[in-house]
Amino acid sequence: FPDPESCEQSCLCGGTSGIEDVELLNASIRFSSQDGGIRVSHSFNEKVRLQIIDMSGRIIHTSLVNDGDLVDVSDLTNGSYLGTLTIDGKVIMTEQLMISK
């Protein structure tokens, strides 16, 4: 990752998304040790569901987030996690998150 203090992944998807009237999906999940949380950005006019999953596959956090929300993860230990964004029950992205406080 270019910046050790944060890691960001973006998902740009074209074609058939399964979400009506959406031609381009743009979303990112990044951890910021400076903010102490995960910042979620997306291009939807509604909340999306964020799930944080540990490497054993256990869902350890679920919340509904707006574009630009900061999700507190102070209770998580350092390590690798998966972050998944869903809307209307459809996964729009899954990315690896590295938590390092």
C-alpha cells in the first residue's frame, strides 16, 4: 500500500450491476489509524451495509453507512480483515483491510 497509515481499495464496475439505473459503481473502504476507524465512500444516495469479517470468516461488525461515514473499530485488534459493502442484499465490493493502530 502506498501509505502505511491507510489503505484504500476502490471498485469500479461497469456493465450489469443488478442495481437498477446504475451504470458505474464507485466505492472504497479504507482504514485510517489517524482517525481510528474505517472510512467508507460510495456513490449511492442511500445507506449501504458494511460488514467486517475476520480471517476465520466470522462477521464481527455490521452497520449501515452513508457516503463519507467513519466507522469506529477501536475494539478490533491489529490484523487483516475483509470489508464487504452490500446494497439491497447484493455485494458491491469485498476488500481486504489491514488494521494497524
